[in-house]
Amino acid sequence: MQIQNLKKIKIPDKPGVYIFKHKREILYIGKATSLKNRVRSYFGKDLIATRGPLILDMVTKAKSIKWEETDSVLEALMLEANLIKKHQPYYNTKEKDDKSFLCVVITKEAMPQVLTIRARELKEHPYKLEFVRVLKVYGPFTNGRQLQEAMKIIRRIFPYRDDKSSKRDNYEFYKQLGLTPDINIPNEEYKKTIRNIKLFFEGKKKKVLQNLKKEMNALAKAHKFEKAGEVKRQIFALQHINDVALIKEDNANLNNFRAFALGDKGQGTHDASNHSGSLFRIEAYDIAHMSGKNMVGVMTVVEAGLPAQAGEIEKSEYKKFKIRTQAGSNDTGALREILERRFAHSEWTFPNLIVVDGSTAQINTAKKVLGKMGLHIPVVSVVKDERHRPTGIKGDAELGRKYEREILLANSEAHRFAVSYHKKMRGKNFLGLRK
């Protein structure tokens, strides 16, 4: 599809889901805060740098674009997951490995729980999770971070039980926050909540509103005005969904695309020192092994000066990689593998800076991988002495000075996480549990 064809289409500046099609075949489905801006981002000067060759191929093949508006980004997130699951578009399934994606699971028990579970766990045990049976599964959702934000919004409207709030020690805390139902709530009343959550995930917000209005009127007629007031607040919350966090995340992803492809001067590089007010994101990588055995790699994230555990970003931003292609103590080969695997995930937020452990060899390895993928992200390395203490930062001198504290923090986090993961894998191998 050509940019001149896009100019003829009046795409709304509203949230929703867009669909790239070739005749009657659905090629790709995505969601957006602004349909107009997101679709336009696919026609930048350097799409291959922002989304990779697969998406470039998809845009070239596409003959038309359809879209469906939603009232909020939250609803766009739900609609996108439902449509991808229904149609299984070729470029959605090829672009990403959905085993690492999150699904929302509603359990089959007297007081159902609402859980977020990795898709791979569900593939291994589709009808049972540890001690509970599965009633309903939604997803997989392509952006785990956005799903976590979405669940916070939904839970404030419809308080539900999960694996954390169900524990006796945690119940009072979640109850005071209004995130879990009263322990004495009648089963039938809680089932209404679960029914409304299911309808919302199925994209049937109008039906949810109808149910709530009917319930509110019945409560008012029975002079249960306090309960009617609670339902009225749910109705208002659904009609005025506050999904600022989702909008912020979606816009951050779009800014990543623009930084690579839509610069005013047509630049193809990502300027890490000028990130247009968005949070500065650093990704650090490290390798761990013992004489080449049980080799693993990790990725950690520091954003706005904080690691995942301390900041607002989710722990799921930290990634683990079992090294598949390297034998022996080949650290640069292992680094190459994990970078290739990481940047195959174009749905993950791109960093402003990459930190590797080592020296010139590691920097060159990272730059080669990025160059092959058409990506332009600055790389620095943390050089250490024989006692593994940092002695300097190699690479971009300006970024090294400006973000020295954050770079060293990211590197330290990566080392800690890699050692922890390696110990775990070593233990599994010793016990004969490793697959």
C-alpha cells in the first residue's frame, strides 16, 4: 500500500483497532490511542528500522485498511486481543512468539479468581492451573505492561479475587484499597461481578451498562440506596474510563516509531539524548555460565533512574534467555543471540540506550546485531577489573557522563539477575529437572 492511497482515507483521531487487509484476507491487527497517528506511522521513511522486515512486507502487500473505533484505549486493547484470537492474522502470529504473552484467566470455583497467566503455562495445562480449574481464558495480549495497567482499571470498577488477595495475610490490605470483594459477599452477588468482567472482556460494554442500570433501578425500588449508589458509581466509571496510563504507554510506543522513522529531517537514527519528554529507558544485558555450562542471558530495565522492582514499570520487563546456539564460554556469541531474540520482539518498548558487560568486543557485537536489523540505538559497556568492580564506561562518552549512575545501576541489576537465574538453572540441572 502506498502513502498516496493513505491520504485519500479519512482515519479518525480516536482510539480503536485497525486492520490491514489484502483483498479479503486479514494480514495484521493492531490497536491505537489515535488511529490516525498510528496508521500513519506505518508509512514512515524507514519502517524497517521501526518494525522490521516482516511488517514492511505486510504494509507492501496490504491493499486496504479498515478500522473500528472504541470509546477508550482500554476497550481497544480488549477488541484487539479478541480479533487476533478469532482471525489469527499471518503477520501477527509470525511477528511475535505468543508463548510469553499474558492471558487473563477466570477460574472455575465457587468464588472465581481473575488471574494473569503466561500463555505457555496455559498451553501446557489448558484446563487446570495447579489446584484450580479454568472457566474462561482471554487473550493472549501482545503487551503485558498495558494489560497490567488495564487490569488495575477494571479492578477499580469491579473488585475481584486473585491469587494475592485470596491469601489471609493480604485480604485486609486489598479490601481497604477497594480491590477485592467483602469476604462475606453472597456468591450470587459476586457472580454478577464476574459476569460483567467477562462481558467487558468480550467487548460487550453496552450489555454491562444495561445490566448495571437494571440492577441500580431494582436496588433503588427496594430502598437499598447505598448499594444503588455503588452501582451508579460503577456505571459512571465505565462511561468515563480513565485510561491515562494506557494512553501514555501507547504514545510512548508511537514515539519510539517516530524517533526512528519520522524525524523532521528524515533521520534514521534514534537520538537517545532527545527523547521528547518520554522516560529515558536503559536496557542492560549480561551473560552467566560456569565454564560454558548452563549458559543463560538476561535483560534488565532501568527507566527514569529506577529499576523495574522500584519503579512503575512491571517486573515482567526483565527477560531471561536460555542460550540455544552457543557452546563453551562464548560470551559474545551468547550476547549476539539474546540481542537478536530481544529485537525480534518489536512489540517491546525500544530502549534509548543499551548497556553491555565487557569492553570493545561486546560493544561491536551489539552494534553488528543492531545494524543488521536496521536499528540505531547507542551502546555503552561497563568495563570491570579482575574483582569485577566497574572501572569505566566505554562507548558514547556524552551519554556515559550524563547517565553514569543509571548505567552502573542497570549493569549491576543485570549481573545480579543473571547470577540468580544461572543458579536456578544450575540447581534444576543438578536435580535432573531441566528440560
